[in-house]
Amino acid sequence: MRVLMMAHPGTNSRDILLDVESGFRQAGHGVIRWEFEPMQRLVSQVAQPQGRAVLAGGIGEIVRSLVESNGIDFTIAMWANGLMSFGMSPGPSGTTPASFFERTRIRHVLLWLDAPHWAHQGGIAPLFRSSVLAESRLFHVINNRGLADEMRDVLGFGRVLARRYGVNPEVFKPWPGVTPRHDIVFNLGPGDPEPTDAMVRALESDDPDLDAIRREASAGARRRMGAAAAEAGGGDEPGMDALLDAWIGSQIESPGTPVLDRLAAVVEQDPGLAGAMQWLKKNPKVFVQIAECARSIERCRRAFTITYLSKHFDCAVFGDDALEGWPHNAKRYGGVPYHELSKMYGMGRLALNTMRWQDDIGLNLKPFEITASGTACLCERRGGLEELFDIGTEIAAFGSPGGARRVASELLASPEKLSAMAEAGRARTLRDHTWARWADDVCAFVAGEGGSV
């Protein structure tokens, strides 16, 4: 197929998108790149909204001509960059708003590296449950089934493909001349909360009870959930309090089960809560806010695990300046360019992957980056992990900070097993988890949903 890649300016997210572009090329597809930056610069020079809309429309005509003259099968951009750049205008009926892609009959793939729930600083929220997100020429791709179900069933998206991320083996590969200097390395990210006194005390335990910390945090989360529902007018909805109680309870007991699956089981057990559930689905902004409150009890997982392990192993961290206030003992390497991440992964005998759990299942990019770089991955257990890697052979998994310490100790005591796992994990990723494989699946998704292209 022939693809028009719409590239946004920036650093890491742009580099990831360009790796996706490489994946299409590696899979044998034709790619042309369109840069958003000149368009954004031109539009920013126009003061009046009406003038900016006219200019964006004119640039859209250039894109339409480029697509037609080059036989492009579909365009692709990260998040809603393409959707928002060209604006909404009346469709063929003259009344219902339609995207540029619907009006010009161009198929467009939206790669949601961050879920639409919070992407664009919440800027996509006004489109929830609108006809635009359900348009036939928009094809949404997200990395796990749980979020895909929320996008379809709550936010009103149309075509959504749940497809794991990939990696570019030309970028992520063993770095020449690098040998491990540390037991464990970790690539930091933003958004960690500062530790509470209870967390700091728990870090001194040989086997910390993270569930106790989560339960303690759940009381505040439940209050915020109720406040969000009440502020939107749903507090008096019959069964709402009981539904929210069940929601936070299920978050404590089964955080690795998709929330819609958990809530469906709750309603099946108590049909009297169905009305409250329907109210939440009809009010997607409130659903998103409440889901964020419930999942907030997981936010400490990443920073807690890193800090705990740093007290027992030689650890190093790199990337964003995170872990504010956490009493960790890890060596800091600071920011690292995207194309040198594999070098940093290679400095660890193990590379850790643990998350803040903004969603319920699926993996972020790091396990694929780590394994492709030739380092054994110590990964927090998440729903779907066992479908992507053979646990214990291709990747190491843990379910708690204490569990991570035990697994790491066993692996570090057996260099042969550690080396075999690194080799097996890399082989699995190169076989199944590249952007080239992703590109082929996305092409099939577009062709299958819309007919032959």
C-alpha cells in the first residue's frame, strides 16, 4: 500500500512516529511524508479564527491533491493531529459537522500513543460521542483491548483496532561496545506522585505491602469519584453510589481486568445498577474523570518499585527528571536522546518495566525496546503479557515489589539464564513485535473495514 505519513514536530513522540514510518517501508509499503510544522507556522501567523480556518482549508486542498496524484491509500498521524489540524466543517448534508477526511473521502489512521481520554491535554473530549469520531473513514489504533472497548462503548468511537505497539530493530539493537555496569536500569517518565509517609515507611520492609497503600488511597479516590458524578448531575441517579462503591472495590481487587468487564459483571450481579451504568456511558467526560480517580490508587506503583529495588541492587535511571521526593539510591544519567536508548538499556544486566497504570491491560513501548536492545526485561505483570512473551523464558515477570526483588535476585545469580532470556526475548520481539508487523496489520485493518484498497 501507499501511505502518507503526517509527521508532527517534537522529540520522542516524533521519533516514535518516524520509526512507525520505517516499519511501513520495511514491510514493503510506499511512504510519503507530510510535515505539519510549516502548516502550523503559517496558521499561527493569522490572528482571526475565521482566517485560520480558511488557511487550514486551503492547505487541506493541497493534501487532497497530494493524496490523489500519488495514489495514496490512506494517511496516518499520531493522536488526533490530523483530525484537529484541518478542522471540522459541514458535511454533505450541510448540517452535521464532518472531518476533512470524511469530506474528501480520504482514509485516515489515528495512532493513539496516549489514549484519547487524556490526549491533547483533554482537547479531544468535546468530540466524545459525536458523529466525527465514528466516521467511516477514520481508523483508530490503540495498544490494548480495554481502552479500545472504552473508546467504542463509552467515548463513541467507530472503528478501533486493539494492536500492541512495535519497535524499529534498526534503532533498538545491541549497542556496540557497551557492557553492563548496573544490575538494573530504568527509563523514567513523568507523572509520578510524591511519596506519602506510609509509602516511605513501607519501603523499609523486606516485602512491602503495596496493596495496603492502595487500599488506604482508595478512600480519597472514592470521594473524588462521587464528587465528579455529583458535579455532573449524576449523584442522585438510582444506584450510582452502589456502582461507584463496586467500581473502587473492583479496582482494589482486580486492577488488571478491563474496567468495562468489571462493571459489566457488577451490573449482571445487580441489575438495579444498570441505569447508573448507562448514565455514565452517556456522559463520557464524567466516565473518564471517574476512571482516572479510580486508577489513581495505582499511580505510585512505578516510583515505589524503582525506589524499593534501588535499596537492594545497583540501579541506574535515565530520562525525565522524575522520582521527586522519593528516597531512591539509583544513579542518575539524566536525559538521553531517543536513538541512544538502546545504549542505556545495554548498561543494565536487567532493564525494568513498571507502569503508573493509567489503563488496565496491555504493554507500553519499553518491553519491546528493552528486548530488541538485547537486554533481559524485568516486567511488571499485566494482562496480555503472556500472549506476547513466554514468561520465564523470553521475559521475567513480577506482581509486587517484593516479587520483583526475588525474580531479579534469581536471574542475577545465574548469568547463563540471564543471557539466554535476553537472547530469547530479542528473537521474539524481532519476530512478532516490530513496527513492520504492526504496519501490515494496520493495512489489513483499513482494507478489511473499508473494502479493498
